[in-house]
Amino acid sequence: MRAWAFSTAEEMAAFLAAHKDAQWETRLIDRYSAPAVISKLQADGFLTISYDANSDGTGGINMQLSDFLDAFRNDRLDNYDSSSRNC
């Protein structure tokens, strides 16, 4: 299982269109709802999240959920240095 996050609705739509046969649960999050969503993902057994992957699932940044939440809260996702973390 993998959690996915996208910076734009268009990127998410392209990804979902490329994976029509899968079943998805989607959430639009903001700084206020992100902690609850991340907590649910962790409770469901997710450890990492793939951020802004290509529509085929390649590319993007893989990061620990806690790192994603920290970067999201501090508006640093676009400048996240994945080489400084071990996901």
C-alpha cells in the first residue's frame, strides 16, 4: 500500500485517470486537516507518502509521513530535499 499526495488537482486527476481500475479514497487537505489525515494514514499502516508522482506512479518524492506533515505545515514541500531523509 502506498499513500499519494499531489500539489494540484490536475496532477491528481491525471494520476487517477491512469489508474482507473484501482479503488481510491481521496481527501483535499489544508494545514488544519492535515494532522488528522496523516494520523489516519499512520493508523492504517502507512509509513511513507509519494508526493507529486507522475501519472504512471514514477518520479515524485517519497517521504516519511511525519516529514510530509512537517513540510506541508511549514509550506516547504516544493523545496523538500529528499536526499536529506531516508524514506
